[in-house]
Amino acid sequence: MPYTTVDDVRLYFEEVPNSDAPPLLLIHGAAQDTLSWRFNLDFLGSRFHVYAIDLPGHGKSQMAPEGPIDSLEAYAAYAERFMTRLGVAHYSVVGHSMAGGIGLHMALRHPERLDMVALLDGACYTSGTYGEEVFDLVSINPTDWFEVNFRTICSPKTSPQRVEEIAFDVRRCAPEVAMNDIRAYAALDLRQRVGNVTIPVVAIHGEEDWSIPPELGKRTTELTGGPSLFLPLGGVGHFPHTEAPELFHAAFEKALETIDVRFGR
């Protein structure tokens, strides 16, 4: 199993080598890990040299020295140093859910390194769904709350087997890490800064996602300062890449064909 060390933190990652293709970094959503990309690695690996990271404290990665992280910008810094550690200078990012915010932070911090950011049911700000009163409920039993939440933000059309697989993902996450993930996401608001993002931004969004409504993804593409594309997916909830991988793959293919991105600068 591949590991690397960033700032004394041992990070797990998965790699799909493709030496002739541009690099792509996959960043999972809150309370998940690289397993969430299990239905996508073969498809993406045929078009990119893929790296999928377990963020600190998630999956097989070590906890950061400061404990569970509660800042998307701090996660962005780890992701950047991870790619630097692997010797990858230029790449694209696909971030699911809260990791859409991580990708946007990366685009604001070091735009010269990124070719594209794709938000998968992500946005530059939140709907306000997760406030302090919710945190009080989550803190009682974060794992149980996340599992119930994950089940409800899937589309009713999603097969029970896929819903179970998504629920399994969150049961693997340490409760304190899951709790801080939701705090980090709840604090996200880049509306005043996202206009400074001039690299291409793609938002692929399940139309039946109530936790991060598709309107937020669409508005994010409207606020960015560069080329952008919004692609809604009907009959899909918060996890398009798991609920309906074929729909996600087709949408991502369309995005690559639509936006002229100079990979591997």
C-alpha cells in the first residue's frame, strides 16, 4: 500500500499510473476516504495519471499533530504538499462535497499549479443547513448522525446496495474527524473571493442533493472569474460518483470536451 509523509504525517494514497496522461488528484468528501472512488479509478485512470489521497485522520492516513482538522484551507495545504512530495508540479483536482471547497482554496492559493478544478456536489459556500444546533445533535453520536445523513442525501432512485456502500464509508471514519469535517464545511464561504479563480471550474451536481443544493454549484460557476461549466445530473443525490458512476463519467467526459484545458503545463 503506498504511503508518503507530509510534515511528519503519514498519508495513504492510491495511484493509477498513466505516464502519458496529465495528473489528476481526487479528494474525498467529509468523513470518507479513497474508497469512495472505487467505481471511478479505472475510468479516470484511462484518461489521467490518477492520485487519490486519504486526508489526515481519514482512512489509512495518520492524524495531524494538531488533531482533527477543522479548516478546509488547512486540508488544501496538506493536499498541495502531498503533490509536491510526489514531485507533481501541475495537475487538476476533483473534489467531492467539502473537498470542492478544498479545491477552490487550492485554486486561490496556487493557481499556477492547477489546470482545472472539478466540484462534485461542491460549492463555494454553504446553504446554512449545518449550524450550531445541528452540531449539538451531531456531537451526541457523530457516526450514527453521519450514517443517517448519508442515507437521506442519496437519491430515492439509488439502489439499496449502493446506499449501503456509502453508509459503510462513513462508519470507517473516526467520530472526532467526522465532526470537525462538518464544522470545516459549515464555515465555508468564498463568495467574495471566488471571482479571483481564473482557471477552469466544472461543477457536476446531483439534482436531488438537498444538503448542497444544485443551485449552489451553479451559482459557484457563475461567480468564478474564468471559464466554467455547470452539469446537473437528474435522478442523483449527493454522491454521483457512487450512486451513478456511469452518469458521472459521461458528465466528466463532456466537461473535458467542452472546456479547453491545457493539461501538463
